[in-house]
Amino acid sequence: METMTPGQWRRPMLEPPVDPIAHFRSIRTQTQQERTHIMERVRGTYFHHPMHEEALEFIDDLIGLIVEERSLKAGNHAALAHELQGFAVIGEPRAGKSTLLRRIFQKHPAFPGYGIVGSGCPLITIIPEGACTLPRFAIDALRKLGMPAQTVPRDEKQLAHLVRDHMRLMGVKILHIDEAHHITQPANETQMKKIINTFKCLMIDSEWPVALIFSGIPELTQALQLTDQLSGRFSFMRLRNLTIAGDSRKVQGIICNLASLANLEMTDAHQAAVAARLIHASKYQLGRSIVYVQDAIENALKRRERREEGDANPVRLTPEDFARAYARKTAAEAADNPFIADDWEYIRFRAPLDEEGVEDAPVKRKRGRSLGSRNKGN
């Protein structure tokens, strides 16, 4: 057997890793790439949330408290300058909480470089994964602050000091916890006290108090209000549900605007008929309704791609595109699809398969013709 001297041994050369996004893009057809460009515009369009200005006012108030705290510390009232407050945006799943806050953070002059690692932005966002524990939250927070960690102290006060010390090191004064209910979901009474103590410690400090912004589903309110130590330091804003009477015209406008970005038309009759059904199918949540519009538009674009060469007839956005979008999200049969069934207002809510839904719509059902059978349109 031939032996190799140390000088002859060479470490095998490894190929540089392939950029998966570039690879995926390279194998898509020209038609698929064109659809991707259109959908980037469609999905990248932001609609001013009805509560945008109210949320902005809450955030400006938090910034004012931070400035006030610094002024007190610099003056003769240092004893008063040791705590900040919190703000919680509460809403049902897909109400638009995350999009609303992200838009404010991206456009606010107080948060330059928001979302860019190493930008020095004074606000960071943590998104807990699944049923998050307090140590898991701390590890995620430290990684966001540029300190990879595998283990953290078990004591909640030590943990809070560790996170706050690194926030101070990075110049971060506001911590936004999105999907914050994931931290409180698995907690028993003892764990909840530790979680509350951690958040309270972050807000109260003689040198570097931190302001908190939470966004989550309604059960988060109950967790934050378990003790006056935390609830008394928080302000709350609840995102209201859509209503058919009050929001149908707004939803029609969203459909029309997004469709125009894709060079698609939809008849006025179909817009009016779909708007109410869309609100109902979306469980009266703005964010989910926009997602269904986006998916319906992509369905129409695919139909346009499949039409026979030389077919000059315009492809319009139709109720069937919305029905397909709903079916793909929920696996609903035609009889339970609000864009197909005539008795849509009596269909029980169907949540997307990856969410926990609450069925609380009226249970009375009547049978009739579908929307598509009454309103034929291409």
C-alpha cells in the first residue's frame, strides 16, 4: 500500500455553496419569471391600515417617553428616570398586525436601517418560534443582537440583565416581540410569573430601561393582565374586524388596485359580489382578505398563460379564481366554499390548514345556486 508524506496530503477542495434562490430563478421559464415579477408588485403593495395613524401615535408616545427619561436623568430628577412602558397591538390571526407595525418601523425616521443586521437601528424585532420558552426567547434575542448563544441563565432576572446589557451595547432601546403569544402559550402559573418578571426587569432599570412593543392574538391580553406589575405599564390597541356593511367598498378598491397591477380586469358586478364573500371567507380579517386577493390574481395569471396561442380575448379576474384560492388554503369542498355556494353567509368559517380556526359563524344552511352559475364572466 502506497503511503503519502505530509507534504503530499491535501485537503479536498469543496465547491462553493450554490445560491438556492439563484438556482431556482435560473430554472424558471420566461413565462414563470414574468409572473414572478408581477406578483412581486402585487404582494409588495401596502394598503394603509385603518388604524395606522393610531398605532403611529402610540409608537411616537413611546419615543417621547424615552426622550423624557433621558432628560430627567440629566436633570435633577434622576430618581424618576428608571422605567419605560410597553405597547401591545392585539388582533385575530391575519388581522394585519405584523404588516402594520413593520410598515411603520420601515418608514419612521426614528428607526433607520430597521431589519438590517448591524445597521445600528435602536429597535429590533424578535419572532418567537412555535410554543416558545423564556430561554428560547432569550437566545433568539441575543442572536438578533449579534451574540450567538446556545445556553442562557435559568434565573429570569439574570436572563433579563443579560439581554438588556447586550441591548445597551448595541444601542437598542425598543424591543418588538411579534407573535408574542408564543411565549405565553406553554406557560403554567410559575412560568408566567417568570416571564412577567423578565419583561418588567427589561422596562425598569436605572441605567438602560427598554420599551417593549408586543403584537399577538387576543389571548396575549389576558397574559399581560395577570398582574398589575405588567399591565399597568402597557397600553393596548385592538385591531377591529372588518364588517360587510362598512368595509365592502374598501375591499372592492383593494381588489381593483391589485388587479390593475397585474393588468387584469374584473367586472363591477363580480367585484361587488366577491367583496362580501371575501370578507366572510377571511374571517373578517384584513390581512387574510388581501392574501386571498393576491392568490386569486396569481390563479388568473396562470389561466392567461395557458390560453391558446392567438387567443386575443382578455382574461379577467373572476369569482372562480377566488374559489380556487380559498380551496387551496382550506381544502374546502365546493359546498363549503363561500365563493361558490349561494348560501355563503351561513358557511362556517374555515381556517387555513396551518392555523387553528374557531368555527363561530351561523350554522343554518340553505341550498342554492353558486355565484358562478348566476354571474358568468371570463
